[in-house]
Amino acid sequence: MIMITIKHLTKTFTNPDGSKLQVLKDINCEISKGEVISIIGPSGTGKSTLLRAINVMDPPTSGEIIVDGENILAKGYPLNKLRQKVGMVFQSFNLFDHLSILDNITMAPMLLRGISKQEAEEEAISLLRKVGLAEKAHAMPSDLSGGQKQRIAIARCLAMHPEVILFDEPTSALDPTMVGEVLSVIRQLAKEGMTMLIVTHEMKFAHDVSTRIFFMYDGYIHEDGTPQQIFENPVHSATKAFVQRIHKLVFEVDNPDFDLLGMHSSMAQFCIKYNIAAKNDAVEQITNQMIEQVLPNYRPLTVRLTHSEQNNVTAIDFMIRDISNSPIQDIDQSLMIPVKELSKGIVEEPTTLGFRVKIIV
């Protein structure tokens, strides 16, 4: 059953200087009942803006959002009706500091659902038990830890009986020791069949809890698939780089007087930054041998040092444009002996731009 359909959604912000910034660009997707969709991607790619657009907290610039058959962006659509169907949990909790935990949870159901105080309090206590905080019913928000506040925020959202819950980075403001308690509550909601969209940087959680993953990049849903597809067989290179947490350093060697010492200094800093300092000597020796002995006649030459945190794989790529065959096939193979001794493997592969020789360190 399709609950939400998004068509050609865009969002453009106007900066103080009058310039425009398009954050969402032609978003199209369908969300079915019971799906748990994690939205991942680099910062600044529109993930939180998409959630706020769905909840019309930041009204979109154009497009349609169909919820239960109605376009919620149509003029005159009652947003109170939407708020009861679509709940939202923020990274900053947004509890009322002057109200007790019980009052924080009961206020909206009494005002918007029209239920009695007794019924609201009975439901609130039940929800507090669900999130493991029944004993905090009469406490004030200032008495709670960050993880407890976020669990209260989830209970408050559930008190409105939403059909869909939007989570905007629900653990990003928490001490690492408190993340698990919040994710446990969300996992339980997933098991119970709650429809959820979750903006998160917790990759293992996203892999384990989701039925689908949206990878957002440059304002688009760049890739949409199962956790297995997105994390194990991504289609796009940007997705692969993000989920494998691939860091890179790129140089263009375009003449014989290229600053090799400067390159090695940058590579050494890269190795220290990503905790692979033990590989630095091999990286430097391989780079020198490839540039000065193996490929001295190929300019321009693109050299790229990469490291994947997920796989703990470090590689040096040597990319030559506009050739279709491996440049190391026709050389004196003794020149490759030092490289082979220092590497774990060599991959030779054509690309759309030319040919790449990848040395695994």
C-alpha cells in the first residue's frame, strides 16, 4: 500500500545577498506502508530538507507530495491533519523545559486528538514503559540525559498515533554512550511495522534496520535500493565512496619538473590522518618507482591515493588518458619488481577516460 508519493519535488532557498541555492532537485519516490527507509549521504545534500519538506516545515518550491491520496501542498490543505498522520523526531529533542515529562507527552493528544486528560495520561504511561522510562513520568526535562530526552521525544511523537514517523538524525546530538538506547527504540518500532524515514549517519544501523536506503547526493536521490544493494553492490561511484568511507588525495603529474617532494609530504599527512602511517614508506617508494621509472613517458598522469575505512584497503591509482591498453605491458618487467614486492596486488583496467593501473598497498 502506497502511503506517500513524491513527484518532482524541489526546494530553493534565497540567500541574504539575493543568490539562490537549490537544495532539492526533482525528487521522485514512493513510500509504502511498513517501509523503513534510511536516508544517507554527505552533509549538505538535502537529507534533512527532504524530511522538513514532507512535513511542510520548509514548504517546497515546487512539486507534489501525495499522502493517502491527497496533495498536502495543495492550497487549503489542513496542516493539522498532516501533523496527526506524519510525526517528526528532531535531533535537538524539542521538549518543553517548563513542563513535566508526562505533560510534554499528553499536551498534543489532548489538544489535537481531543482525548481526556485521564486517557492521555494512561497512554503516556504506556508509551513511557515502551521506551523504558516510566519512572520518569513526573521528572522535568532538565533531569534527563540526552538519550533519555530523545526517547521521551519518540514517546511524545507516538502519542499522536502517527502513520509515518520522520527521524532527523535522532542520535547526532547524543554522547556516543547514549546512541544505543535510542537506536534500540527505533529498532523495536521497525519490528512492529511502523513506517519510518530516518536521516542517519549510523551506517551499521541503517544497514540492519532498513528495508530501503536512499543515498542522497547533490540534491537528488542518487541511488535507491535495498541495504544489500547500496552497501554491497552500489551502482554509482559516489555511493560506493560514501558507504565505504573512501578518502582520496589526487595529483596531476603534468611535466618532468613536478614537485614530487610536495606530493610525498601530502601523502604522508594523509597516511597519518587516516591511521595508515605504517604504509607511508611503501606508498612513497611505489609512487617514485611508477612515476620515475615505469611511466616517465606518460604525461599528464593522474595519481590518486585512496583509503577505504570500511575495507581497510589502501591503493595508489595511476591513470593515463586516451589510451586503451595497459602501459606496463610493453616495458622492461624488471622495473615492476620493486612495486610487486611492496604491493598486495596490481589491477590493470580500462576506464571511460583511458587506462588505470591500481596498486594495492
